[in-house]
Amino acid sequence: MTRPSHHREPDHAPQAHEGRDVWPALAKDQHVALVNERGWRLSGTVETLTSDRRCLWIQLDAGMGRQLIHHEDGFELEVSLPA
């Protein structure tokens, strides 16, 4: 007699990018600006992008450090030229 299993495997594994927008492919050192709906603007160069393109590290302009931005943080991407 087998015991009932309390752990069930999902019918299907969730897929990365399933119906969600992610950051586009961006080159290292590419200059970008990110703007949210309140008008807060971050600008700098791309340091790295995660392999699933959900998170973006940018090195901020004017020596302001680096910032990690998730694609669902409310920012719109503008590819820009350095000022």
C-alpha cells in the first residue's frame, strides 16, 4: 500500500518571459536613461543585464554609484547619448 503524496508537481513549469515585458538586449557600457511615471530619471551606462533580462545594473552618471532595476519597477527605458 502506498502513502498519498502531499507534494504534487505542477502541471507545467512556468516559462521565463511568459507574457511579460523584459528589458531589451543592451550592450555593456551602453548609455541609457530610465524614467518612471513620477518623472524620476536615472541615467548612466549598462553594467550588466541578467540572463533572463529581468534585472539591469547601471553605473549612474556623475559618480552616483550603481543601481539595480527590475523590469517591473515602473521605469521606462530610453536609450540615450551621454550628456
